[in-house]
Amino acid sequence: MLDIKITKTTHPKEKPQDESKLGFGKQFSDHMFLMDYTAGEGWHDARIVPYGPWEMDPATTVFHYAQEIFEGMKAYRTAEGKIQLFRPECNANRFNDSADRLGMPPIPPEDFVQAVKALVDVDRDWVPHSDGASLYIRPFCIATDVGLGVHAAKHYRFAIICAPSGAYYAEGLDPVRIYVEDEYIRAAPGLTGFTKCGGNYAASLISQVKAHELGYEQTLWLDGVEHKYVEEVGSMNCFFKIDGTVYTAPTVGTVLPGVTRMSCIELLKKWGIPVSEERLPIADVMKASHDGKLEEVFGTGTAAVISPVGELRYEGDVAHINNGEIGEITHKLYNTLTGIQWGKLPDDMGWTVKI
């Protein structure tokens, strides 16, 4: 168990008065968690301190060689005013999978969860009260060696910051339009596609710009070898309901193993709905659309939970899904997951952790 030293701010920030205007990741809570790593010593100096900048040398290795990983989580306030997390141990385990691939030291999952719980407890007044709003939690780790040279660092900093965030669908759960990327790739076997490292997201931005220029909100990535199989959408995993079966890309090294993805699969199987994690060609998706068998498409992720898709564009061909309306399974998954997360439904899956 970590010995966390807590230093509370003497100058608390003014909390947002209008939670309908929170947005996402724009304002941060009063405190942050920090912990440092030194080779030969391990993790040390776990502490919660007032939120603020810290000084870094221009030659700090994270700036040059990108040893950096992160996670995304939320804390939710129930109608009774209690605060809870959603499957935090899954984020802890995925964080360590990312660390292993990036040559960074792991953090014991119980320490990771303890740190998250401790920070949220200190800043519990920052967890929004309005329906659909939550406290977004961003744990991350960076290499902090000073000096140039391509090798794994010997010093790291683990940090957690929190941002009160508004309802993702403030105007309602509307389907998004997706552009299928057929030029660039997001990941290839043996690389970092399954991790949450900043480089994955940096490499995806060029396609996002292209999608926006064409009038689409997100990019659906295909596999990096054959440019044939669907993988994931922007910052979300992607699901396709075709002729009664729900398909999603396998997490075999090129697709992020999303916590929401995993939860959806578990719920679908519980409901008796067939789920396939076999590779799915984009050509089959488009054919299913033209044959009237592409029933629903949706993305899953921490920020949006469930994001319905109303249109796909691939090489000039356009698939319109469910007349631009939210599908039955999409809606049921959204209502069930958010119901459990905000304590509106009983957690018969054992997924929530009280603070």
C-alpha cells in the first residue's frame, strides 16, 4: 500500500457554476497525484499536491523520444451523492500493458487504484452533480531523464489529474458520420496499437483533419497490412451489427482493448446476442449495408460511452445505417452502462467501486 502524503491547496479554485458549460478537459480540479521512479529504487514519494505546473529541462527525454503512456477514467456521482469508479482495475492492468510495451516500469494495480481513489476523495467536491456529467480522470506516466540518447529512461513520473466534464451528448444521443481511412494506417502488428501512448494519437490527426474536411466527424481505421479489415474509430472501438450478430475487431496487438468495449461484449453475451471477434473486411460491411443487413454501428469509449454511427463512407461508397437513427442494441447498451455508472441501475456485474 502506498504511503500517500497529502498537501491541500490554500487557494482553492472557484468551481464551475454552470455544469451545462463544462465541456471536456478544459478546467482541472484543485489537486494532482504525483509519484516518481528511480531505477534501483523503484516508485517513491507518492503525494497529492495542489494542481499546477512543474519545471522540466528542455532535454527531458519524453520531449525527444516519446516514452509516454496514459489512461482515461471517470468518477461518477450517484443520485444519493455517493462517488464511484467504473472498473478501475481494468485501467490499471491496461496501463501496465502499455508500460511494458514502451519499456517503462509497471505500477502495481492496487497502487494505481489506490492513487486514483485517494485523489478523487480529496477532490470529491469537483465531481459534477448534473445528469450525464462526470469527473474525467487522466493518469499518465512520462520519462524524466535529462539528456539525449535513444534508450529506456531510468527516471519516470506518474501523475493523475482530474477535469470535471459535461455530458458528452448535451444535445442528445445523435449518430455520427464516419470516414473510412484508405490511405494512412494507425497501427501494424508488433507496434504500439494496443497501447495508450501519445504517438498513436499524434499519427492519427492527419486523417482526422481529412475526415473533417469531407464533412465527417471521425475516422474508421483499417488494418495496417492489407488495408482490408476494420479496426477502430478515432479514440473508440467499433461494433457492427450485421444480420443479428455483433462484430468487433479482435484485440490482438493493433486494437486498443477498451474497457467499455469489454463491458459491451460481456453485456451482449449476457443478453444472448451473438458476438464475433473475428476480423471483418470493410467490403463485407459495405455489402451488408447494400443488402439491408447492416443493422447498427456504434463506437465505444470512456468519453462517449456509446456513440451511434449513422453513416460510413469508403472509397466514395456511402453506407446509411438504420435510417440515421439509434439502433435498439446501441440504445440498450448506452442506457445499461450509464445506468450502472451513475448508480441508476443495480450493478449486478460487480463493476463499480465506491469511494
